[in-house]
Amino acid sequence: MATSIALARKWRPKSFKEMVGQEHVVRALNNAIESGRIHHAYLFTGTRGVGKTTLARILAKCFNCETGLTAIPCGQCESCQSIDRGRNPDLMEVDAATNTRVEEMRELLDNAQYMPVAARYKVYIIDEVHMLSRSAFNSMLKTLEEPPEHVKFILATTDPQKVPITVLSRCLQFNLKQMRPEQIALHLGHILKEEQIAYEDNALTLIGRAAQGSMRDSLSLLDQAIAYSSSEVREEHVANMLGVISEDYLYQILNALSQQDAYTLIAISQSMADRYLSFVQALEDLARLIHNVTLLKATKKAQDTLGLSDSLLPLTESWDAQTLQLLYQIAIQARHDMYLAPDELSGFRMALLRMLAFTHQDAALPVSHEIKSENSKKKQLIEQTHDTAPSRSEKQTHIPPSLANWPELVTRLSGAGMAYELSRHCQLKSFEAGHLYLTIDPSQKTLIPYQDRLQSALESILDMDIKLTIELIKEEGHTPAQLEEKKEQAALQAAKHSIEHDPLVRTLLDEFGGKLIESSIKPIKNN
């Protein structure tokens, strides 16, 4: 019975033109070899499965092809074929993860002084070079700095930050990128056509997404999908294999959110639990869908450019751009915090109910979008009482001492949850006969449903009955939140100025070529 070869091995590129997704590196190496400007040491960096070792082997063939130094090795000569088979006596491949000791490195480098057996160059490929011990690095520095003419080093690593700067400075460094899902799917389609295996395009898209930029991982998943679906790669089978959430669930969730249907949201989450679906994956897919809806909301051109589905169009009318940003943030944050939840199901449900709470629009709080004149922008009134509020001309602007310092009063509400959050974004306008008037920017209208909570909290602190009215007014103001932000910005600017003009910092920057990372500067908070 014949043994099949894994696709990752069978379809491993053997020349630069077969490489996928690393055009920037291939172009640089091609030009260098064709012009004869070859270096004695190369360093390939990048995540797993993006082609570091593959490029190293191709480069070794370019150096030692019997047709001469070339960017297009023939692949037919003894040197090329022996490199492909891993049996070339002048190609030494070392796994630094298992050969970390200094003795092993010294033994390897002692042989570097001898001429190659049959090839033009003796090539050392050291994989995961960052795993070498400090002593091993030190032992190879001299050889790496002044190697014999017949020696070439090709290093590869997934973590270049752990490689000593003394080694990095002696190498030509190339960073290999993660491949896009579309690139992976296109290449997998080419492979399946050559293998004469039927497939569905959407199935390959799922594999390309699950591979997370690694071509090797995608080929391993493709092997698994072929076995799972009996030599036919179908979307349904791949989705079941990967535990991918059906888009039907995601659309049902967004539709239930738009209709404020909590019961349906809970029922959907239970159905997903019954099928043992991954809620972490569900949040990731939900964030991706909200991202697509947001793009379509921003510009209809995104539909053709990005190939977005027509089924997203109704969803763009369900929420405004700000609410979509909020939904996206909740999905991302919930995925990050899932490990804190009692279990995945409860964490997922709370994320959905959080979305529902923040998108809730109380029927008693209509928001008008009509603009009749410049002055009418500042006259929209939101009330949750059945009494008629007095007109602006009837209001008194006298404010009692207990309310005079609104920012200070707000700090006393710091333990009041969403009531505190609402108060932070309000300005005190007036107070008359127990009736308190606040203003809030329309961008913060999602906080309006917490008006009753704020009224209760204020009554408790002030020890008096009050009636609360909040107006939507688009104007520059001085809310406690804005004042706090200005104070923080001023403190940050002062901290930056202090750091930038510190004599010791200036010495480090000027004499050692340092760089000041402004994002790391934080003002000192006085307790």
C-alpha cells in the first residue's frame, strides 16, 4: 500500500518563483544574486510556517547549483537534488532548539575552516537561532564576523528580539510576513486542482482564516479536511472540523439585537452551547461581521471593493456609526475577558446582553434629528416625567450652594455606577423649584436611559426631592469628564516636557543613539 506524502512536504517550494506571499524578500535576494553582491550571513525572521527554512534551502541551491551562482537554480543537478533530499554533505542544517550548548557550536564551527566536499560553498542553516545559549552565541561571533570565503550562514528565528545585537549587526536581515487569507486560499485552490480534488471556495477561505498567516499550517489543515470530508473539501465539512460558527447564528444575533429581543439572544446562545460551539470563536466572528457592517455603513463602495454580502445592507440601517463602534468594542473586550467568566456560555450571554443594554432606546425618550435653524440645535428636550417642563424663559438660573460646584458633586457619585457615568458627561444648566436642568452632548445619548438612576442618586446625596430634566445640546462645554481629560492631557504634556529636557535622558539620546518612546511616558499620579 503506497504511503501518501503530506501536502506541506509535497508542495514545499523549490525555487523563488514558487514562493507565495514573500515577494519583497524574493525580489531582494534575486537582485543581490544576479548582481553578484552576496553576503556571508543572512537572517530570516517571521512567525511559524511562513517560509524561513524553505527560503534558506532555496538560497543554498542558488549558491551551489552546478550551473553557476544563479537566482534560478536548475533543480536537476546533483547539488540541487541532494539539497532537496536533505543529503548534501556541504549543507549543514542545525536545530538550535536541541543544540544549544557551546560545545556543539564549537564542534560545528571547527569544520568551517575546511573546504566544501563537492559544492561551491559550505552552507550552515541554523533554525530557531534565538534558542542558542549566550556562550554558544559568543563562540560563533568570530566565525560569523570573519568567515572563510567558502562559508555562508543562513539563520532563521521566530523571535529576533532574543538574538544578541552583536549577531544581528553581522547579518542581512529579512522579515517574512504572515500571508493574507486570500493568498492562502488561492494557493490551496491551485494545489487541489493539481491533486484533482473537488473543493468549494468558501471552504478554502475558512482554512485560510484559521491558518492565521501560516502556509504550512494551512496545508496541514487542508490534509485534515481532505481526510475529514472523504477527498472532497466542502464548506460544511470544514466548518464542522474547525468548529467555525455558522453565519446564520451571527445574523440571528444581530437581528435580535436590532429588535431588542433578549429572549432570542438567550435561546441562540443555548442552541450554540448544545452544539458545543466555541464562544471565543463566536465573538471573533461576530466582531468580524460587525466590522464589515461598519465598513458598509461608512461607504457603500466597500461592498464592491471588499466583496461584502448584500445581506449586510439591512443591518447598516439598524444602528448609527457610534453604536456599531460600541458593539465592536464589546465583542473584542468580551473575547479578551472570557477567561474571567464562570464559564464560556455565561461570558458569551453577558456580552450579548451588554450589547443589548447599550443599544436600548427607550420609547419615552425620542431623539429628534430635525434641524430647523442654528438656534434650534440647542432646544431639544428629553424628559422622563409626565409634567410639562417650564420654558427656558421661565427658568431661574439661581443655583443653591449644594449644587454650585457640579464637578465636586459628581465626584461624590463615583460609586453610583452608570448614574455616575451619566453625570460626568453632563453640565449643570439651572435649578428652579426643585427642578434640575442638565445638558448633555448628543454623542452621549446612549447614557440617557440611566436618568432615573442619576435622579435617585442625587436625591440621596442632597437629601431632597428633585425633578431631573436632561437636554441634548451640541455645544462645547466643561463637563466633569472634559475637565478631567484636560487635566490629564496637561499632566501628560508636563511629563513629556520634563522627560525631554532631563539632562540624563538627553545624554542617553545623544551619545547612545537612543529613541524616546512617547507612548511609554505616564504622568505621576499623586495619591
